Amino acid sequence: MAIGQHGDHRLFTNVMTLLKLLFEREEAQLAKRELGMVSRNTALGGSTDGFRHMGEIYSELTGASRQRGKYGLLHPSLVGEMDAILAERKTVNYDKDRIRQAFTLVLRDCRTWQDMRDALPNCVKDLIPECRHLARTREEAFTLADNPRSYTQYMQLREKIEFYVAARLLY
């Protein structure tokens, strides 16, 4: 986190750091499930290099090896499950984008760790070492108090934020 930096760069850094912390385990779990499909596809006669599905390559190969790999299509019996994983990834990406916007709104005028602690939901404070031991001194989203529309948008996303904080404990 970056309270000491100036303006937009500080805000960007703080928001991106929070998003990384909030979504890293969810994204790792999705990536693990995607790569698990590679070995399952191989077991059904597919290439050991990986497979193509919906224009994307799924493989454990990296670098030049990945470019030289031979990729067939995903086995038809796995398509439904892979589509479900991709739908989940799409939902996570959509939620991530909306939460990024909410964090940007609520953290825009934060200057101190206390400001950040007070602006964010209680569940998020434990993700930020500098805020972990600070008590709330103002109402959540106090930075949006003079903007009812932004405040309402932010509060609508609060449950999603809480969901992803809780999901971190599952993975």
C-alpha cells in the first residue's frame, strides 16, 4: 500500500493492491481448475501439450515450448465443465471491475491509514497490515457522504466485497 505517494498514483497503487489481495486466491483456484482440465483431457486421448477451447490455449507449457505445442480441441465430454469454469471466470472479472470502481470512489480522498480504514468495510481492514489494528473513527464510506449516488453504488457492492474476503478463507 502507498499512503506516502501523491494523488492518482497513490490511489491506483492502493486500489490495485487491494484487488490483488482480494482476488488472488479466487484466480489461483480458477487457474488450477483450468490446468486440471489439461490432464483430464490428456487422459481422454488429447495432446499432452494442452488443448484449445473458445480460441484460447490451455497448457502447462510456457515460453517457446508453449508456442511449439500441439493443441487439439477439448474432449467433448469436458466442454460443459470447461464452459462452467469460463463462466465463473467471467463473473469474477466482472465483479473485480465493479469492485475496482467502488474502491476508486471510496478511497479517492483518503490521505492516511486511518482514512483508508474508515472508508473501507470492516472485513477489508485485515488485508491491510497498517490498518489491521486501527479502530473505526468514522462511518464506513465517509468519503462518499456528500455524494448520495456514489454512496449507493458503493454500498450495493459491499456484499460482493465481503463475499470475496470470505472466499479467501476457503482457498
